[in-house]
Amino acid sequence: MTFYIILGLSSFLISLLGTRLTILALRKRNAYRQTVIPGQPLPTHKGGGIAVVFAMLIYLMVADVSYGIVLSLLVLAAVSLLDDLIKVHTAIKLLVQVMAVTIPLSLLQVPVFSEDLPLWLDRGIAGFLWLWFINLFAFMDSSDGISPTEMICVSLGLCLISIFHNTFPDELSTYSLIMFSVGCGFLWWNWHPAKIYMGEVGSVPVGFLMGYLILLAILSGYGYAAIILPAYYLADGSITIVSRLLKRKRIWVAHSEHYHQIAIKKGMRTDTAVKFVFGVNLLLILLAVIATMNPEIAMLEAGVAYMCVFMVMGFFAYDHTIRRPDNS
């Protein structure tokens, strides 16, 4: 147990201190990203994900993660860093992401969803959903503190599930502990008013690894938890993307149409909106734990989870009474 305490604390410190060093380095280069959210007029450093990726890579290798995951993470980080610096064509980024998810999926010895499915179809569905989540995570990295909050909550939920099922420490819980700790370190600097954002170099690799944790949860028999824990990002991100597609908008272009962004544009403080997301995520953790402990009501728990998420999204979309103070 001492090893895992040290693992968690050290990965937190590397993320915390590494992000601070990244801020200082980027400040000298004047590397900024202007957020699309109204009410946040000051430029904010982009590229903070460099320290996040560095911390995740080191400690996942310490935890003996698959070399396929390490290779995919390095490739995604390299291309995403180039995108932050000089912009990479969307088709090239998508191709690299396809390669990144194909490598670990090709190394699996068992089907992801069902032995009744042809292997090519099983892998194809898993790969598509993994790609979808990577891009959801990147698109949702749009408000102060929201991405590390999601990272922390999903990872914490998976850790708790492993603890309650007496499987800690296993692959799923160890990797989740690392992601939780790294997310906490980055949140210190990313909370409102953010001093730095992940940028593509952080959000894409983190989305990839969060997708990997969800994949491991499914393979470990926690399918309902894999559906429940990331419910807010899945719902907000997916509905927004589909809505933009139906309106024939370019989904890869930065925008402010996610539900939490709508609330902020209507006057809600950024940190207040993220606190709502954090609150519903805590509820999702509880529901996911209950669902895995009581499989006979797991479907009901999943329904309750998405009902709660839709209620928060509805509040974000339709509450017109909130006003932001001048000093927000």
C-alpha cells in the first residue's frame, strides 16, 4: 500500500510542479490561447498539457502499462503539440488518432463487448467509440477547470469501484490512481481564473487515456460504470456535436455552444458552472458504485444518471435569471 501512496503523491507533485514550470516557460514565449468564453478577456497560456503528458507517461511506465499505450500516447502528444504550435490538418490528426487506438486494440486477446460479434466488428465499434471520446474530451476542454474535474471524477469513480470489489490494486485502479493524481495537480493551475489550459497536447492524450480506462472498465465487467461515470461529457459533448452537424457547422472549429458554456454566456460564473458539473459527477460516482454492487438495478442506475445529467444541462440552457458580478 505504501507504494501506491507514494505513486499517487509523486504523480500529483510532478503534475503540479511541472505545470508551474510550463507556465513560466510559456510566459517567456508569449504562447497564449484566447478563450472563446465571454467574460474571460485575459489571454491564457496554452500547452499546459505538456507537463500532464510527461507525468502520466512516467508513472504509467512505472505501473508497467502496455507498450502499445505508451507508443500511442507519444504519437498523439507529438502531433497535438505540433497542432498547438503550427496547426495540423484535421484529416491528419484524425488519421493519427485512428492509428493510436488501433495499436492497443490490436494487442487485445479478448473481445471488448461480446464473443457473439465478429472480431472485426467488435474492434471496429470499440475503436469508433474510443475515437469519439478522444474528440469529445478535446472539444469539452473549453472552460476553466472542467477537463481536470472530469479526469478526477471518472478516475476516482473507477478507483472506488475497484476498492469496493476488493480488486485494488489492479490495472484499472492503478492507472486510475495515476490519472486522478495528475488531474489534481493540473487543476490547481487550471481552476478559474485559469493560468493555463491543456491545449491539444494535453486534451487529446488525456482523452485517449480516459478512453483506455473506460475500455479497461468494460473488460473488467464494469460496463454500466463505463456508461455512467463519463455521462456528463458524453451527453453534453455528443448532443452539441450532433446539433452542429445538423446545422452544417464545422464541428472541429472552436465554439461556445456546449451547455456549460451557454450558462456562462447567460451570466453564470465559470467556476459556478464547473461546480455544477463536479456536483453531478459526484452523483455519477455514487450511482456507478451502486450499479456495480447491485447488477440487478444497474440499468435503472444508468437511467437515473442520465436523467440527472440532462437536468443539469437543461438548467444550463434555460435559466435566464443568473447574473455575473462585475468582478467575476
